[in-house]
Amino acid sequence: MPHYAILRLLLAGFFLYFACPLIPEATTTLEYYFWGAWLVFFLLVFGANLATLLRMTKPPVMEQEEIFERETDNH
């Protein structure tokens, strides 16, 4: 189900859209650390979802499709 990864990428992009105008306004060291940590977290989220979308990693357990195999009696 790649649509969950696409939705998470869009949500991350939406948050970045609102954060971009505020990043250059940082004046104190604490603000620089905050925005630096925020951008690192954004890159981790974006990269993980992009890897899931490109099937480089397995999707989360709740998004994996179950494959049911028929059980047979082999005595």
C-alpha cells in the first residue's frame, strides 16, 4: 500500500512549506539548534518514506499485506 507513504510525504512537505519562511528569521543559538534538529527530523521522515515508496525497505508491519496460505493435512 504505497498510498500511506505518499500521504506521509505530502504531510512532511506541507509542514516544510509552513516552516520555510520562519527558518531565516532565527536569531538566537537556541533557534538555530531547534531548526537544525527540525530539518534533520524532516530529512529522516522524508527519506524513510521515500525508501518505503521505492521499495528499498519493507513497509511498516501494519501496512504489510497478509498472504494467506491454504493449510493442508499431510499425514
